[in-house]
Amino acid sequence: MPVDSEHSAILQCITGHPSSEVRRVVLTASGGPFRDWSAERLGSATVEDALRHPTWRMGRKITIDSATLANKALEVIEAHFLFDLPYDRIDVVVHPQSVVHSFVEFIDGSVVAQMSVPTMELPVLYALTHPERVADDGVPAFDPVKLSPMTFEPVDHQRFPALRLGISAGKAGGAAPAVFNAANECAVAAFLAGKIAFADIPRGIAAALESLKGMPAGTREQLLAADSAARRRVQEMFKC
């Protein structure tokens, strides 16, 4: 059972429906702390800036992933495998309020969304009790008026290239997703340590994916080798 809020939302929407009835799913992204920042301003973003997430309180690494949208790329890859959907039927939209956690569009045009206040308590509980539900007073009551307005925006792939890089890695398959993940982890660690700039994170990912494309992924050992090679590539690139 998925625990991430986006995948939990999809599960809640499609439970009881065969995959043949699903036209596509739409994952929502908060947009992170830099949603309104220009590309020029992003060049000077600090660790403190990146850790100021507007709606979620999370660990440092995942908060940086939210700022780059690398986390959303990983969620797209996960949705591909969790729900057996091709990548061209998985979309991402920016939803700053983090109230709608995902949409499912069915083949008849109907769209079902799972909504709640931003909390991880609900998806964790649902994972433990699926397909049933149990009463929980810990999640605040849903007030659509107080939670309005709810807005949706397209992703700016020019300012946030990590999402595109991750989805491309997922489509490439093989060791590419492992390379993406490892390069991102290494680059984020370097950014948090003050060794590279925020804009260097996707640069490191892109370099690793380009230099290590086509690596074998048939065994666990080969995947671990791809992981290690990606980390070395980022470390060598930034001399860190």
C-alpha cells in the first residue's frame, strides 16, 4: 500500500475500478518555495531559502527535492510501477495549496480527486486500513471555504529541469532511474553542505545521466554499480 500522499490519493480514487477504465492520473506538486522565483533569482538561492517549504514540514533532503521538483519525478516513476500506467498517462500540475493530492481521469471523462488538509496522517492511516476506513479525529475537518481558493498551474520545466530529467530517466529504464536518484542524492548533499549552488543540482543530475546512459541493470550488483558511478560523476564534476 502506498503511503506517499499523491499515490495514496490515486489508490483511493481508483479502488474498485479496473486499470482499463483509467485514462490518466495527475499528480499535484506544491511548487515548493521557489514557485514564483525567476531563473536569475534561483541562481542565488540559499539552503535556508530552499528549506522554507510553504505547506509541508519535512526532512531537509526531501524539502530540497520538493524545491527542485526532483521528488515529483520520483513520484511519477513510482506511479508508473504502482499503477501499471505508461508515462504518457501520468501528468503533473502545480497546486500551491496542497489540498488536492491527485486526480484520476476515467475513460468517460469523469475526474475524481482526493482532497484533504495537508497532512500525512491520513495517507498513513489509509495504508494501514485499506480498503477499509477507521475513524480518526486527528485530521482537521475539511472546510472548502477556508481552503479556497484552490489554483492550478503548469510546471515550468525550464526553471525546474529535475522533473523532466527524472521522467526521461524513467522512460529510458534500465539503470537510468538509479542513476537519477543517486546523482540527485549526492548533489543535494553537496548543496546542503554549502559546496555547490542550488542550480548545480540538476546540472549534476544531467551530467550523470548523459555519461552513464546504457549502463546494465539486470542484477542488484549492476544497479549498485550504477548508483556508485553516478555519485562519483557528481563528486568529480564539482570536486566535492
